[in-house]
Amino acid sequence: MARSLPERITAAAALVLATSIAGAADAPYGYGLLFRVERDGTPPSYIFGTLHSNDPRVLALPAPVRDALAGVRRVAVESVVTDARLPGAGDEAQSTDGHRLADYFDSATLARIHEALGGDAPPAEVFERLKPWAVLLLLGRPRSDDGAPALDRQLQYDARARGMLVLGLELPEEQAASLDALPVASQVALVRFALDRRDALMADQERAITAWLARDLARLADLAQEPGRRDPMLAPHLAALMRHLIDDRSALMAHRLFLPLREGRIFVAVGALHLYGDHGLLALIAEQGYRVRRLY
């Protein structure tokens, strides 16, 4: 099963494992995956930090998460899954201004990209028009992916099966726009990094899964800082990526949740890094006057 655009956005972020956040251990909301959100006169809601993975350990929801789901009427996710289109098959991932991938990468690098994508590679006439960020998303798919739905998508399926309303916090066009806003120089640098890092992807994924299972958001953020610490030349590109894919999108999610949280009884499931730190979703919701309490 192909991954949706939001799943691939976070898979790409996991692949490069980078963030501009400093002082991980001291930032707020450094521990926990499930939080209760409420204020006087409002029924409680819940915010759950997911991992975009289909690992069986991730898909096995703990009891507190199952209990929270049982007490709500609606589920909100980053984006509602409506199809399984690969990024690169749609217009939003292809250049319309005459640029081609060959404008950004030499022939040897293009050959490496095509080889790395394997069966994920779109037809040649599409491939040559891909934006560099679309290549980054395609490279973000783990080679061990067995086709099972990732946790985010499984939550949507389960909610629909129970007759619950599923809300999306972003439109596909907004997700593409967040990537279009990333400077082209950063897109190109990140593709080169992801290509070089691809052989280490499985080890990176395992470390992220271990931190997530330990409910350690600070550890996830610390893992995310490693590439920038190793390569200062890469650091500004990684910071730009995470500013657009994490911080800016967290702000949009908080805005979209303003009315649903006032009604209460909603279960929000977004990537765990969106919960972390001073600019994270939990901090933004607390600024709106809600009490945020860790449950798990």
C-alpha cells in the first residue's frame, strides 16, 4: 500500500532525523504520548503523538490510548486519507515552470536516485519533472515496508469502522505548499543527504521506535539533532526542513483545532514531534487557556 502525502512528509523528516530545536532535555512536553486537554465548561479531549510506522510494536495501542478513544466522538488527524497516490503522480509534486530534475542533479546522482527508488520510481516522463522535495518524500519510504497501514492510517480506519467522524487538520494543497516553501537549495541538499543516508535508514528507524515506545519525546528530538551536529554545513538545511514541516504545521494544527477543542470529546492523533517543545502543539494549546495533563 502506498503512503499518503502526510505519511511521507513525516517519513522524510524521520529519514533525515533533523530539527532546529535546541536544549531537548529542558524543553516542555519532553515526555509522554497521550495528553488530556480540558478547561472549565468543556468536555475533555485527548492528543496522541504517533509514529508514522507500521511496526507491530507501534500498532499495539496501550490501554490508556484505547480508553481515550472509547470516550470520544471524533478523531482528528494530520490529513484524511482519500487515496493511495504516490507523491510524484500528482501535479503538486511536479514542476510547472519548465525546470527538470536534471537542472539540480548530475546524471550520476539521477541514476542513484532512480536506483534507490526502485519500484517507487514514477514513469520517466513524470520522474524528470519531479520537484526535489518530491524525491525526498519518495526516498523516505523504508525499503522494508510490508504494505501494512501505518499507525496514523490505522487509527482512521478504526474510527470509521466505529462510525466516528474523522477530521483532517490539513489539506493536501497545504502540505504541498509547506514543501514548496522550502528553499530549493535546501531541497537539493536534503535529497543528497537522504540518498547517502539510505543504507542507515533501518537503524535510524529502530532508534526512533525505541524512543517512541519509551514515550521519550526529548530523546526523539535529540536523535533529530544528530545529523546537524555531525555536519554543520547541513544544519541550516535541516533547520529549514523542520521549521516548515514541524513548527509551521503545528501552528496550523493548533489553529484548526480551536473550534473542535471548544466542543470537546475529540481525539487528536499527529506525529509525536508536533507535541514537543515551546513551539509544539501542546504548548500552543496551553496558550489558548487549556489545561494539558499527561496521561501516558
